[in-house]
Amino acid sequence: MATAVMTRLDPQSRAAARGWSDLTIRNLFVIPTILFLIVFNIFPLIYSLGYSFTDFRASTNAPANFVGLQNYRELLNDPFIWSNFAITAKYVIVSVVGQVIVGFGMAMLLNRDIPLKGLLTTLLLLPMMLSMAVVGLFWKLLYDPSFGIINYALGLGTFEWLSNPNMALYAVALTDIWMWSPFVMLLSLAGLSAVPKHLYEAAAIDRAGPLYTFFRITLPLVAPILMIAIIFRTMEAFKTFDLAYILTSQPTTELISIRLYKMAFQEWQTGRSCALAYIVLIMILAITNIYVKYLNKVKER
Amino acid sequence: MTQIELRGVQKFFGTVQVIKDLNLKIEDNEFIVLLGQSGCGKTTTLRGIAGLETIDEGDILIDGQPVQHLKCSDRDIAMVFQSFSLYPHMTVYENIAFPLRATRMSRTEVDKAVREIAQVLRITDLLGRKPSALSGGDMQRVAIGRALVRRPKAMLMDEPIGALDAKLREDMRGEIKRLHVKQGSTTIYVTHDQIEAMSLADRIVIMHEGVLQQVGSPEDVYKYPSNLFVAQFVGSPVMNVAKASVSEAGGEARVTVDGAAEGFAFPRELLGKLNGKAAVGDLKLGIRPEGVLVRHEAADGFLPVEAHIIEPLGSHDIVDLRIGGEMLRARTKAGYVDKAGDRVFARLDPSHAHFFDASGQSLGVRL
């Protein structure tokens, strides 16, 4: 089928002179990518599943012993792991809710005729384009209690953002909100501008107030695309590692990915960390599935 | 009980003036049709009355109260859009209930009103469906239901059946008429289709390039067009217009189409009614195809003409007759003229004739 829609090769072209067909050229482009994927993604994925049933430690030469489900059993009974999950859940909720409110709000503000709209949108997208490590280092300076600009601007004196264990997680989430709200804004803006103008006119004629129009017209019509933004951001927030790792090392900010990193590369419990990675994977799959189910329900019309 | 009045309404889009000094008074319970080509300002006028568009000058009065500074929600006017504008994520029931729920009406009242209107529109069995599962006609019924359900002061309709196919359009036309008779509300209806206008309107308002051309009952507008634009816009097939001159011969008036050898006989009074505008270049003759009488044999007052093109339409034929340098379209019985090139005899019915001056204004001649 794929070959049927392809355009024929120009018989004068060099490719044709070498005796190549469309199919050959397609394979030239596709096969390296697939090989790359298999070697670096799919093979480790399957291999680590094997390790997760052993007591393998990558730091020693001791052979791996098969231990069955022991890793999983111990991890799921470990209250410290559960507290990592609780921290992660708190972080995901704060960060995603914040991004949706800020991002959607900015999209609402931008979704009208204002001067320099294009430039403004581009500038607002900048945080999203920076590297995580840069953002982390940057915000570490901004948060600094003695010379950070945030305390100076807000008049908070020497308020401890990152070394205060009760505040650190929120500080990380705040940075994440700053960085990724533009992403939600971008998708919301696409959704908002796709709502036909005549529906707003009809609502105005039907005497609907601004709030009623927002909750009964705007929000339901933007919901599918907003859901996609939320799915992406939830998955990403669940996996957050770099930002939290760079900004702070409080026990209250030990997200599940940081725990995983420490278990794998500081404590060298390779088998066990593989099992934890699989538990995280299954959780993300489950959450995403719930969203996708809901998304399909929203889109059904 | 709603009267709508427009006083000196002006509207500009940038430097383009789309409504030029519009004055119009609409009586209670009247069905008014705004008729004109696209871009003539009729939709802008309607949107101005609805409050979706601000006007630059003049007053819009509803029941004597100026409303041009009010938001559309405060004018208590309902509107049906050409694009239907149904809320795609709501069922038919929710769509119709929307204007009631938006004003916080109680649940039981909403339910009663929605079911009542659904019954009137015969869409009760569609209430649970989404708009995407409806046919064009049903979508428009729902849109009309949504407008009617809250018993507005006035109904505005912007080409409500323009997007439907011909057969359905005819059905819906009848239905809109039936609804208007039954529900009775002041209605302003915008269309570019003169047949729709003729069949629905109590009064037709014809606009051209932002200027009101004529207001009158369908019969009035058809029989006594005030200028050439109205004459040619209303009626199908289009009215014949030919350059002509009028002279006196043998105690009768003679109307000679430009380039023809002989003139058609007209009553003598015509001469006195033309204000001296009798020469070619000053005068235009307008006559509808049914005013051109055709027969096979020569007879008194009939001039020989050549049939040029014959359009058989089933119930009747439209025959193009060449006379002098002009073509006159005549309406004949089906199959009356055999084939193109045939020689037949034609006469003009004086009571169907219209005379216009060089600028296109009607001279108001009624014979």
C-alpha cells in the first residue's frame, strides 16, 4: 500500500541510474532509525526486564542469581519507596495543575487581537526551549537566599526556598511551572483559536454570561487538546529527574526517579533498580491509559 | 409586541461605507425580508440590530427604546445563523435548553419549554442526538428551536436555509412560514434569494450597495419596482430592459425598441406621463416576460419577431425574441414556439410595462 502512493522515480535521476527503486531509498532512510531504536531502546528494555528478576550488581563480577519476584516484593513493601511515590505524586499534581492554570490563562489572554501577538507568543515560548540543566542552575541562583533576585523582588529577606525541606518541592514545581506553562499555552492557544467564532456569537445572542460561556462552550471545546497537554505534562512530571536533582538534594524532594538513580548508580543494586524502573513504567502506563480513555470520551462527538 | 426602528443608521468598515443612512420601521408581528446581493449590507444591518456589530451613526430602537449601546444579551433578540451555529458538544436537547439555562431558569420550566418547542418543530425524537448526527434540515430546525424557545422580542434570521439543497429549502420555507403564523413574532429575515423573499415576506426591503432601494409588499415590489435594480433583482426570469423611444402615430403612442423598424402600440395617456422623456437614451422600457404576448399569426398590434433561443421549463417556455438590436424574453405555453429561427408575432401588454429614466429611476408610469 505504501508503495502505491509513492511517486515514481524520475528515470533520469542518479538513483535510477544506480538501479535503485523507491523501496530501496525508503529502506535507506528507515532501517538505520529502526536499528538505532532496537539497539538503544528496545534491547535494553527487554534486557533490564530480565535483570529485574535477579540480584545482579553491575559493580561486581559476581554472577547474577535468579531471585524471582523478590525484588518486586521487597520494593512494594518498602515504606521509603512509597514515600518517594507520595512525593512524586504531590509534585506531579502541583506542577501540572499550576502549568494548566498558568498556561491556559496565558492562552486566553493571547487569544484575541492584540499588538505584537506573534512576538509575544514567541518570547513566552522561550523557557520551554532552554535545557533543563541550564534552567536548574539558573533558578538555583534566582532562589539564592542571600543574593537571589526572587527574595529581593518579593521582599522576603533571606527566605530559604531550596534548603527549607517544606518549601523545596514547591520551589522545584514552581520552576517546572515556569518552564513548561508555555507548552500548555501553545496547545491551548491552538485549541482556543479552533473554536468557531460564531459559537461565541450564538452564545452572546442566547444571553450567556462570560463565565457561563467559558464553562459551557470554551472549556468543553478545548478539552480534547488540553487533555493531550495534560497527558504529556503528567508523564514528563512523573519522570522528572534533572531539575530536582540540580536544584536541591532534600530528602523531601527525592522523587522516584532520583531514588531510582541512586539505587542504580550509587548503591549499584542493578537488579533491584531494574525492578523499580518497571514499576514506574507500569504506573505511568496506567495513568496515561486513564487519561487516554477520558480523552476518547471527550472527543466522542 | 415588538416594533423595531432604524433611524439614519451608518456603518463603516475602514473607509468603506457598508450601510448608508438606513431608515426603516418594522411593525409588530411583521415578517420583514432584507433582500440583496451578497455584500449589499443586509447581513451587517441584521448583525447591527442583533448587537453583534456596532453601528457608527444613527439609532436602533426596539419598542421605542434606543438599544445601539446595549450588548446583544440585553436586547432580548434571538438569531438563527446561516452556519446553524449549534453547539457541537451538546445534544439537541441541551442546545435548545442553552438560552434558558444561561438565564438560570428552573429545571422543570426548561424541560417543559424545550419539549413544547420540540413538538412544534417535530424534532422530539431527535432530542438525544448530537448535532453531528443530524441532517441539514434538522440542524436548522434545532437552530430555529433554540431561537424560539425563549420567546424573544424579535427573531433575526441570517440566510437560515441558504446552506440547504433546493428541495429541502422549499420544505423549510413552508415550515418557517407556518411557524411564523403559529408563533407570531417580529421577524427579520436576510436572504439573497428573491423567491424566498417573495414567498415569506409581509414586506420586502431591497438593499443595494448599502442603500435601501425599496420597501414594500412582495406584490408591490414585483409590480411597481422603484428603479431598475429592483426591477431586475426581483422576479425570475429577469425583467426585459431595452432602450426605447416613444412617439405619436395615428392617435396612439408608439413604443419603439431601439433599432426596431416598427413600434408597439400603447394607449395615448402614456405620452403625457413621461415628462417629455421620450427619446432613445433618456428612456428605458422594462417588461416582464409574461408581459410579452406571442402568437403564430399576424394580428392587429402584433409585430413580427424572430425566436432566438427557447428554454423549455416544463410548465412553460422562455423564448428569446430578437427585435431591433435588443432581445426580449417572452413567457409562452410549453412547446408553443417550435424551434429557434421561427418567425412569430409579439405584442407588449401595456399594463405590464415599466419606464425608467437614464439613471434607472422609475418614471412611475402605470397604464
